[in-house]
Amino acid sequence: MEAARGAHPLSAEMPASQARTGTIALTVLTILTIFGVIFGLYMGLVRAGTDIDQGSVQRIFYIHMPSFFGAMLAFGAAVVGGIMYLRTRQHKWDTLSLAGVEIGIALALVNLVTGAIWARPIWNTWWNWDPRLTADAIMVLTYAAYLMLRSGIDNPDTRRRFAAVYGIIAFTSVLMVLIIPRIIPTTIHPVVIGPVFTSSELAQGGFELQATAGVGAALGINFIVWMFLIPITLLWHRIRLQNLADRVEAMKTEALSS
Amino acid sequence: MSRRARLMIAAALLLAAGAAFAQEAEPQRDLVTLYSHPTERYHVFIPPGWRDDSTPQFAQIERGTTQIVARSFPAGDVEAALAQTLTEFLPNLADLTPTLLDPVTLNNGTWQIALYPPEEAGTLTGFVQRFEDVTYVLLMFSGADSRPIFLPIPADGSLSAAVEAAAGLAGFTDAAVINEGAEPVEVAGQAYTPFTLTQGALEINAFARTVGGSAFVLVHGLPDDAAIFSIVLDFFITPETTDYLYLGVAATAIVLGLLVFSMFLRARALRADLRTLQQLKADAA
Amino acid sequence: MTAAFLRAMIAVARKDFRAEARSRELLSLMGLFSLLSILIFSFALELNRTARLEVVGGVLWVTILFASILGLNRGMALEREGGGMDALLIAPIPRGAIFAGKLIGNFAFAFTVGVLLTPIMSALYTVPALQPSVIGALALGTLGIATVGTVLAALIGATRARDSLLPILMLPVALPVLIAASRASGGLLTGAANADAGAWLLGLALMDAIYLLVCGALFGFVVEEG
């Protein structure tokens, strides 16, 4: 939420010095993120040991799992934005919501696509109707519906209000992804947090740590990158873009009325 | 918004966070020694009680008078791979040629058993599997003349029929089961049923267990040698999945790239609009 | 919950029931659609007995969900035509009571359709559908659908696409309910995995609880003027 507070100021009314500070901070953060991604990829793809059950494709987990939590952070930002908008009616919170949903969809797509690509050699299918997988796809569709709802309402205040409401309701789909594999015993989706990567049907022997040295470090770095750096940087950029769009919109209205 | 509503939403969010961290604890398993070949992607579990003489080139383990060696050969046919393993492993027996039994499919691939004619020093048995153009050989030399054999369970489904068939393959063609032990024997963590067979005056012991539709039978020899079955069953090869990793990274780059590109395009269009509007404003003033 | 809240809630629900008793429009619309849907499914899927048992839960719930969306759309249109919602909003009653009242109405219609549908499914698909546990799954499932539907139907009033947008907003949000409900009743119908059905019913109850909390808190923001 730091990002929102830093970036929000509708740049038009903001003192120039403050705007410049924000731009510098964002540039630094962006560069940090780019280096973070490269370092994370290096740790995950080069440094971490190969999983002996799955081969190299297991390394996709360094993107797959953290990107889901990144999406969750972004969707969470949308919920916070929604709640705060309904309470305060300040536009900046709606901007945060919109940015959160867009970034969240992108990260959730990364999560889905990498999952499907991982499943092809390991489960021998791009897609199965595993409950968690299904719930994940439903989550993406829910937020796609959010964008449709936004584009369907002309009155900007109604749009912000209704988007906030739907954005909060839509978060139930994120909860479902988290809860479903725990209440439904039939899932074959490995529940993984930590350096254990055997899928359940292959699980044999406690050799994971020995065979996959450096997994913990790679996972930690990639969690920081995909769960915090990437979503926050993208959110910030998206918020600035929306502020610019609002400013142009305001100037257009002004130009038309004069 | 009312306080109650806020509390409710907070509760829902807490539920989400709780769910994220409520991980089922992974049960702690016994540590098993594992040999992993540095480049050829195969792995051999070493059962407890066996001495590990492996080198980076191949896996080799020993217990008493029994030795087991694992090797891999790029391409090449099964016979050539077996012959080369034998030449390096036991050069004095290098001129033996095996009879290959019908392949048996297990969880970790399709295996062929190579039975060598018995020698004075002991018996040789080979297990061969081909995977992605690589031939993997497990060769066992038993000073106690153990004959490990796995075969599909016969149609009538009885283990003793399988034991008789296995004894036949091991050279005891007229052997008949006279006793099936009630108490299973444990070897390398697995329970084997002991059998006694007779062929004329000769009494032969055997140990057997079923795995899926196959019977694992150790004809003659020491029960400890049945560990070879665990070694064969646990032998595994890391699949070559690097292409999918590249595909995944590329897909990630495309998804995020599209997002960034669309943001860039939108920003550019908006800046152009802004310039036009500022121009208009200036013109009007 | 005060007596005034309860009175208001019952009044709102009774208004819907009375309108329905007079016109019978919603129930006949939803009922007819459901019948057609079930017939179409049985023709399209050309099911043998085992396949029938496996899909019957899914057919039942897809039908109920679409019928509910149809009913919610029509109900909202009737409100708009009659100016009913505006009158409710002017009246000095809490938003929560309006939500609860509307929810009771929507739930009652969906549940009635489901209950009427079950014996018909039972006959058409030759499955023992009339069991107390299936009725329990029906009650929980339609409650979930009606909860989300009540808020979302109010939401689409302001949109350009209106009626066509409700399925798009509602299907993904209602899908967890749909999946859990169809698994629960499917398991109950086949009798194969009763333990599984119990887990799904539990999940269904959990979802209902979450949806009731969230939707109840948000409804007030949807119907406010502005």
C-alpha cells in the first residue's frame, strides 16, 4: 500500500519537487525489480539443484508459486482499495483497486500458464480438472468479469462504487483457491510451502534436501521478487498511468465545457 | 461502513491468511542413501547394510559375497551394454552370454532380465532398461548363487505357481513347492514369503513377494540378496524436462511483456492526448 | 437483530411473495426454463444409467443456477418497472433488512424450483433423488446462489448491458457453490462416496457463511442513491 500512497498524488496538483521524488523512487524500484528478476532467475535456474524426480521443469516452481502469492497481494490491494473507497470515496483508492485487479490478472495468468506447462511432463496433461487448478481458473475469470463490469458503467461514481463492491466479492475466489485443496481430499495438487517438491504420487525417500541444494535460497529470493517487488512496481506504474488518464479526462471535459 | 461489516471483512481476510499458512506438515521419512550419477541422470537407492563402493562413473555396492553394479550406456543395444558392463566389472567372466527373459513392466519402466549360465564362483543376473535412447544396466553377482527373477503372476494368481515358474527359469525345471512359509521374512524393508521347493533329492529355498501384477522371486541363495528387487524397483531416472522449463519461462515473459507493453502503449497515447490538450488550451488563451 | 429489523425484513419478503402470488411470473418462468433445460440435457447427453448417475448432480445445478439468473434478471426488471426498489430505499428501513428480505425472496424462489425439479429429475433419470440429504444440499446451494445473486442483481441495474452482464458477473462467483453443490448432491445420489459428499456439504456451508457475511456488508453500498 506504500506504493499507492507514494504514487497517488494526482500529479497535476502536486508540487513539482514531490513529483520528482516519486519518479526517482519509482525508477529506483523498477531497476531493483529488474535486477531482482534476473537474480531470482539465476538462483532458480542455475544455482538451485535439479529435482531428481521431475528434472529441470521443477524449477518452474520458483515462478509458479510465488507468482500466485503476488497475484494474491495485488487482488488483496484491490480489496483494500475497494473497502477504503467505500469508506472515504477518494478516487485514489479506486485507482488502487483497478491497478490491483489488472496486475493480479497478469500474475495469476503467469501462475496458470506455468502450472499447465509443468503439468504436461509431470501429470502427462496440460490440464486436468484438479480442484485447485479449476479454482485458479475461476479466479482469473472472476477478475475478468470485474473489468467487464467497469467498462459497462458510464457514471464514474457508480462505476467506482460498484467496482469496489464486486472487487471485494471477487476476492472470495482467491480464498477458494487457498481453501479448496485443504477441504477436498481428492486433489493431487502438491501443497507446497518450503523446500519439498516431490509431487505426492512420486514421493519416496527423504532425499530432497540433499538432492536439491540451494532450493531454500532460490525460493526465498523468488518469493521476494514475485510476491513483493514485481506486483508493487507494476502497481505503482499502473497507478501513475491511471492518474495520467484521469488528468487527460479532466482536461478533455474542461476543454469541452469551455 | 458499519463496524460489524468491517469486522466481517477483516475476519474473511484473516481466514485467507490463516489458510495460506496452515500447511500440512510433511511426514518425516527415513533417510535412505542414494547414489546419483552426476551426468547420466540415474539414481540408485542403497539399502541399509550394503557397502557403498560407488565412483562418479558408476554405482557399485557390496554385501558379503554379493556385488551389484549400475551403469548407463548412450544408445547401443541391450546385449552390447551387458557385455561391456561384464567386461569392466568381472573381466574373467566376460565371455559369458546371457539368455534374455521376456520384458516385465514395472512402475519405473520396462525391464529385461538377463540370466547367465551358473559359474563355479557364483551366478550373474542382469537387469536392463532402455529409456530415452539410453540403456541402463544393473548387474548382480551372487556368490551364494541367488537367482533374482521377476515375472508376471500366472493367470491362476497363486504366488507358488509363480515361484515354480521362476525356479524353472533359473534352471530347476522340475522343482515343485512343498512348503509355503507362514512367517514373512523382511529384506530391505519389504516382506518376502519364504518357500521350499524340491527337485528330486535337491531342496531349494525361495523368497517371493508380489508387486502389482508381477511376482519378485529370489530362487536359491541368501534372503539378503532379495534387496536387488528393492534396488530395481527404486531405480529411477530423472526425466529430461528442460524444454518445458524454457517454455514456461518464455510464457511468463510473454504474459508480463504484454502487460508492460500495453501499459507503455496506453501511456504513450495519453501523453499525446495531453500534449494536444495543452496545445489547445494555449491556443485558446 | 431487533424486532424492527425483523419486521422490515419480513415486510420486504412478503411484498415479493405477494407480487409473485398474484402474477406467478417468476416461478413459471424459472420452472419452465428448468424443465426445458433438463429435457435438453437428457437428449443432448444420451445417457446410459451409469453416466446418468455421474452427471445428474451437475445437470441439476447448472439448471438451477441458470434458472436463478433468469429469475434474478426478471425480478430486477420488475422492480425497475414498478419502481419498487426506489420506494424501498425511500422508506425508513435499514439496508440490511432490504438485503435480508430480498434474499429470502430470491432464495425461496430458487429453492422452490430446485425442490420441484428433484422429483422430476428422479423420474426422468431414474435416480433416487428425493432424499433428505439432497434437499439439504439444495437448501445450502440455493442459499449461496441467492446470496450472491441478490447483490449482483442490484449491481447490474446501473450498467449498460444490464441483463446480459448478470451471468458474466455471477457465474464465476457462483461457480464454487455450483461445484460444491453438484459434487455433494452427485455423491449423495450415487451413494458411492458418502464421506466425500459430507466434505463437500461442509465446504458449501462454509461458502454460504462467507458469502452471507461479505454480501450482507456490501449490499448497502450498492443500493445507496448516487
